[in-house]
Amino acid sequence: MSACPARSYSGITAPVFRAIIAEVAKRADETLDPATVPAQGQTSGDGYSFSWSWDEAAETLVATCTNSPWYAPCSAIGSAMDEMVAGARTAT
């Protein structure tokens, strides 16, 4: 499947960004250390690929699902991303 539209989130402080990365690490096939993950990067797992760009000064995060299985619509992926960000905000 092709990429989904990028999603932009505001109010992403350093603790919230680390909480998001910790959740992504649970779901990805690779190890991501929330303390050292770069502000820009990408990861993949289970047929999904994502990229992100976090601007710490502006407290904004842009995240994009760049590839997904054919059976996963962008609407469901976007909802899952929104829930992950909301959970990270609540956890911090």
C-alpha cells in the first residue's frame, strides 16, 4: 500500500516525545531507546513503516505511515497514531 497522509501534532514536549517513542518501541521490530532516539527517523515492523520529524523548540511532531499492509486503511492507522499520542500525553 502507498503512504498515508502525514499527521501533525502540537504540544509534543520532550517527555511526551519519549513516551511516544517508548510505545513505538513496543510495537516495532527494532530496539528504540527513548532517551537517545533522534528527532528525525524511521522504523518498521509487521509490514508497517513509519517516519517522523520532531521539532523540540516548536513542540511539533509530524509522523507518516510510509507503508502498510493492504488490509490496513489509512483511517485506522491515523486513529491508532492519534490514540498513541493521546496516551503519551496522559502518561506524562
